[in-house]
Amino acid sequence: MSNWAEKYEMVVGLEVHVQLKTRSKAFCGCSTDFGAPPNVNTCPVCLALPGALPVLNAEAVRLAVRASLALGCKLNLTSIFARKNYFYPDLPKGYQISQYDRPLAEHGVIEIHVAGDDAPRQIGVTRLHMEEDAGKSIHDRFDGATAIDLNRAGVPLVEIVSEPDMRSAAQAGAYLRTLKQILEYADVSDVSMEEGSLRVDANVSARPIGDQKLGTKTEVKNMNSFSAVERALQAEFERHCGMLDRGEKILQQTMLWDANKGEVRPARSKEESHDYRYFPEPDLPPLILDETYLGRIKDDMPELPNAIKARFAKSYGFSPKEIEVLVSSPGLAAYFEAVTREHGDAKAASNWVMGEVSAALKDRGESIEQFAVTPPYLSRLLDMVRDGKVSHTAAKTIFAEMVSNLREPNDIANLLGLLQVGDDSALVQWIDEVFTDMPAEAARFKSGEKKLTGVLVGAVMKKSQGRADPKKVSQLLAQRG
């Protein structure tokens, strides 16, 4: 059977590990900088030397609380750190400091929108808890050997566990993109899958359509992009469906995604909570928060994506598609609003941000924070277009020059001879030249074929290298028609 969706339903829950944006680790003062030489950001605490004791990073707590509020979670005023015991070469303590039965926060919700769905879907967030990261095993540094880099050991994380509320790979992808966007706006993490500050473990099962009982799940790891998560989930779902159709038993195990082959393969049997022998961390007291502390963090929360989208729709009348582009990152939304404040025309600002600005960022591989053309520069260029000093075509040429060699737009316009010409004598000369170059079109226009106005205006703009005032050109052409 090829169309499994007609017979079986996919059930997905996601566990997302997010590195918090702190300068130092969760329980020591070592740097969290990415890309440092192996094993330089270490100390007796993260190396688990005898007698070393952890001290909780207050900034990590603040960011974890901030993330919890952004996801609509209920914060527990008292949470408990626990030891999660397991052996792995890059975990020198033999256990990971995490939270188990008393997590920092629970019962949140994320609203997702999937193309083709009639309505948004609410995905429950089971829990958000704090923990430290393990180190990293490197298998390609030395032939036949595994190297260990402990720079990442002890880096502060939050693990965000969803309810099994997703029913397709597309919903899982939408959940992850929405979660990433919320955490970016909350300014708690860089959420970069490339640098490992956002990692996804996906739990998936299949069950006959109409059944309420959950099937046996497997956990899929080793996915380095949201599209890879979607592909891996679909592949694993189809494997489950095939096994169920053949009457085979599905084993609860951890699977690895092989992107090159487009398939999953078993890694090990899936651990249960009792395998980790959780018990309270004896070297850390309970984490106790008070309402005054939470109130300060709530007061400092930024505007989150859903609120900004609603405001953009109400204030500017933009379509959902336009809003999605403008709100795709906090930096881009802030850039757009800064240009709008300075220039005054939100529609013009949005057109340029979604068009020329976004294209330049993609072409240069830059973020909006790195972009040379700041909002004041772009707004001054848009002012020149609005005031009739340069044409839209000329403005694009000026913008391209600003991107590669930042200068005032007026200076570039003067240097390149792009200031708009409104002098009738110059415009008439260009029109005459166009009529000479295009005699057939000129004759048809003069005989009353007014639809050629746009063609002739375009030809004049081209001949003038974008300097002619198109409104005046149209007026002068109307006198000829």
C-alpha cells in the first residue's frame, strides 16, 4: 500500500534542546563561545574533577523563565535539579544535571499554522526544564578513533517537550519554525541548528485511523535542519506503517536519520526514565522563585510574534503573507518599523524590505544586523523617490551602490547623474528621440492607441537612464496623442 495516510495516522511529539544565550556555563564560569579550540573552555567543574561543586548561573535561570513565559507555560515556584545517570564518553561525571519530576515550567501552548489547514492548531507544551549539555564525540578527526571535546559540557540548556499533538510531518515543521521564532523574539537563544544551539529529537508512532490508543514510538535523532526533521518523520512513519501492515512488532528504540540515503536506521534500544536512575542533585538546593522576581521578568518581556502580527495587520493593513515575511525575524521586523517611522510610508517601506533588502541579504549571506544600509539611509532614499528627486528605477541603482559602497543616497545620485529630470525641454527631446526610434508605435499612439503610453514612457525612462520624471513624460505624451 503506497498511501499510508488513508489507513494510518501519524502521531508526533518533539523534544527540543535549546542552548541559552549566556556568556558562561550553567554551573561554572567557563565560556560558552562556539568554535573555540577543543577542550579549552573547561575547568574542574565541567571536567568533573573530585571535589568540584556546581554553582547555578543566575542568567541561565532568567532566560529559562523568559522562555517559559514566552511559551505560555505555568512556572513552578519551586523546581528541583536531579542527576540523570548514564555513561557516555563525553559525559565525564557519568551523570547529567537536569530536572525530572519538578521541572521549571509546565502546560504551555504553541499555535501553529500549516498551509492548507482550515484553522490554526494548538500544540501543547508538556514541560520546560533546565539542564546542562554533554560534551561532543568527534568521529572524523583521527582514523579509527573517537576524539572528545568537552567545551560544550555544562553549557546551559532548556529542554522543551511537546505533547504528542502533531499529526503530520508538516505540522512538526510548523511547530519547530514557530518555536524558533518565539525564542528568537524572546531573545533567549541563538537557536542555530548549524551551531548546535537548537537540537531536535522526534518521537513518532503510527496507529490505525480512528484508534485512540498510542502506538509504540521510536525516537529519531541526527537531524540538522527542519526539512530534515520532516523527511525523517515521513520515512519513519512509512516504516511503521509497513511493519503494522505485515503484522510485525515495532520496537521502542532510538533511530538515526541518514540524510544521504533518505532512511532511518536503528542506533540502540530506547531508554525509559527508570534507566536513568534519577535522584535529586545533592550539591544544588531547590530553585525557588518568588512573584517579585517573576514580575520583573514579565515586565521586561518583549513583544512576541503573534502580538506583532496582529498589530501589523491592524496598523498597516498588510496581508498575512506580507506579515509573515516582515516578522520572520526580530531584526527584520525592527528594521521595517524603523524605516516606516523615519519615512512615513509603511507600504513603501515594506515593499523595499521584502524586495531589495531581502534580496541583498540573501545575495550577501548577511543578517539584517550586519547590513550596511541602515534604516536612516534607506528612509532617505525612499524620501527621494517620494519627493520626485529620483525615479524608482534610479533608486534601485542607488540602493545597489549603497549596499556595496555605503554613501548618502543623494551623493550617489549626483555622482551617477541619476537625479530626476523634470525640465520640459529635456523631456521633449527624449520623447522625440523615442518617436524616431519607434516610428510604428509612435504612429499608432498618435492615432489614438493610448495603451501604448506605458511602452513609450518605459522607452523614455530607458533612454534617460531612469532620470526622466515619468509623470511629466506621461503628461507630455498625452499632449502628443
